[in-house]
Amino acid sequence: MQGAAAPLDDARKRQIVVGVLTAMFLAALDQTIVAPAMTTIGQSLGHVQYLPWVISAYLITGTAVTPLYGKLADIYGRRPILFLAVSIFMVGSIVCALATTLAVLIGGRALQGLGGGGLIALAQTVLGDLVPPKQRAKFAAQISAVWATASLAGPIVGGVFAQHLHWSLVFWINLPIGLVAFAMMSGPLKDLPFRARPHRLDIPGAALVVAGTSAAMLALSLGRMSGEWGSPAVLGLAFAAVLATALFAWRVLSFEEPLIPVSVLKDRVVACGTSAVALGMAGFVGLTTIVPAFFETQDKVSPDIAAIGLISMGAGAVIGAAITGRMMPRMRRYRLPAIVGHMMSVAALGALAATASSGSFLLSEALLFLYGLGLGPIFPIATVSVQNAVTQHNLGAATGLLAFLRSMGAAFGVAILGAIVLGAGAHGEGGGSAAGMAIEPESFRWAFLVAMLSTAGALCCLLAMPERPLRDTMEPAAPPAE
């Protein structure tokens, strides 16, 4: 049994960290490297009207299966499930790279999502197995570096591959990265402490989560691409999502061992922490879809400068997360950076709304940097707080729930802010230039205000989240009580 394995030394721990961060890099890179190649893919495979589904197919399947991976990791151990996720992702990448029609490419992207949906949650779960919560925030700098590298390298590499080589390379590149992750993790993960417990996988509950999430994501995608939010297809999918969610809630309350344990859902730290991340990501990811259009139409900059303009927001978030991660183990009131930061983010978004028609690129850049800097602390604080609140055998389920709500928040943010600013069919997920579009400053003002409300909601969740002392042990001494 894995629980009887000898303790890992520091060298083996470092090898596991490198391996799981490489696996996380796979998922992070895939979210940024494909978009620059979309135009070339459309020219090569045709059926441009369906091109946004290259992105949507991945998001739908990836979001739907995230909670399932967390539960599977709690039942069967981290190593086999993480290897399964990487393997599915790599097979999906091969299908995408070899695709000769858009339909095959979309199917390959859906398969990629089935693997990619577990990579981030499983990587964070493995990191949670290595050290107690008090020391866990130190990984925030490495995780932030992974996301920063993917955010910067993805668009550049994807653009170079698509323009100068071949678009299929944006998928072939996943194979050597995946093999490196396999090689780094294979040996050390065998020694990762894991105590097997009798578990039952809630198959009906898992099916309801997949069905409900898929219906919700499909409704958002169809509504965003068509602009017809009141169409029978969108309303029907929305009703199916609500029905599946209600049935899943009944299943959670009635089944002996549901997909997400009731004790995890009822914990105030888990409820508030995951809600804060969902609301924070709704504003953050939603803004990434409209800020380039804002710079092009209101600040009159070129598309390449507009894309670079996003770097300030991402850099602010990375810096905020990294600094907070280093400070957390030494802080008694460790929520404070996120609370103060979110206040600053709310103020920055308010200022953006007020100056939407100013046409000042530098002012907008500075405000977006402050917004990202203030939002960044939520990532290490929410992750560590949620993992600190649950027992080790529920770590996968709690981390999977966090990743799931993070993805759902991002999807809703993209749909809502995109609908406010870009309207029907304009600026779909494939990107493009907004230079020829006439967008009123009032549209951006409303989008910034909606993002501000979402960030304020995250702040309220942080204020309501209990601040339990971070453990120096892997298991809580006793069930927490508020």
C-alpha cells in the first residue's frame, strides 16, 4: 500500500514538483497557444463559421470532468489518475495534429479537454500531498511562473508556428512536454504517501455533473456566438443545466458517498474560498477577451500593441500571487493581502469605468496592472485555505471543486462581458482585430462595472471566509467548528 512508502527526501520532492508543474504547463499552454493559429486553421480546413468550437469543445469537456478527477484521485491514488489525464491529453493532441477536417479537429479538442480538465486540479492535489498547508503557499511562485510563461510564450509560439511553419505544431508540441512530465513523475510518484480507503464512485452523480456542466457551457457558447440568448436552443440547454444541477444537489444530499462530500460542501472555508475564486476569475478572464478591443477602439492602438497591453494585467496577477505565496507562512492574518488587494482591484475597475472614453493607453495600462496586482493574492490564499480545511482523503475532491468553479466562473465571465461589449458573432473565441468595429465607450464602461461587481462579490466571500490557522501537519487535529 502506498501509505507504507518511505518518506520522500527533498530531491524526490523537487522532482515531483517539476513533473507536476510540467503537467500543469501543458494545460496552461493549451489555453493560449491555439488562439493565434485559428485564422490559419480556418483557411486550411474551411467551415470558418464553426471555428469557435475549436475552443469551446475543449472548455466544455475540460470543465465538466474536473470534479470527477478529484474524486478518482482520492479513490485510486494520484499517480494513476494523473498519468491517465496526461495520456488522454496527448492522444487528443495527436488527433488534433493529424486532423484533415474541422469536425475531426473539434473532436480531438473535446478529447484533449477530457484529459486537460484534470491536469491543473491533480497537479495542485499532488503538491498538497507533499507538504503541510503552512508551507504549501511557497509553491505559489512556481505556479505563477508556469502561468506567466504559458501566457507569454503561448501566443508568440502559436503565432510563429501558424505563420511560418504549420498550425499542427501547436498540438505536436504537447508530446515532448507530456513525455518530460511522465519521465519526471514516474518514479517519485510511486513513493508519494497515499492511504487507500474504501470508496465508492458515484456514477449517476458524475453523469449529472457532466450533463449539467456541458449543457451550461453549450448554452453560453451558443448564446455568445449567435447573440440570440432567447432562442429555443439556448433556453432549452439552460433548462437542462438547471435540472441536472437540481438532480445533482438531491444526489449529494441522499447518496451515502457523493461525488463531492457533504462535509466538504458545508465547510464555510471551502464554500467561501471556491466562490471567491469563481467570482474573481469571472472578471479576470472576461476582461482578457474585451481589453484588446478596448485598446484598439478607444485608445487607437494597433492589434499587436493591444495584445501586448494584456501583459500588464497578467504580470500584476503573477506578482501579487508570488509575493503573497512567500508571505503567507509568516502571516497570522493571511487573508489580509487578498482583502486589501481586492479593494484595490475594485477601485481600479471603477477608475477604468470612469475613464473609458479618455483614450489614454498608459492610464489604462496602469489601472489594469493595479487590478491584476490586487487580484493575484486570491489564488494562493484560496487554494491553501481550502486544502487546509479538509482532511487528506478529501483533498482531491476539494481541489477538484476549486478548479471546477474556477473554470465555470471564467466561462460565465467570458460570456457576459463578451456579450456586453462584442455582441453577436463579433470577436468570437478565435480572436481577430477590432480596428474596424464601432464600439461605444458606454459598452466598455458597463463591462468594467460588471467586472467590478464580480470582484466586489469575491471580496465579500473573502471577508466571510473563516481564517483558520494554517496546519504544520498533513491532517487536521480535530474537525473545525465555527
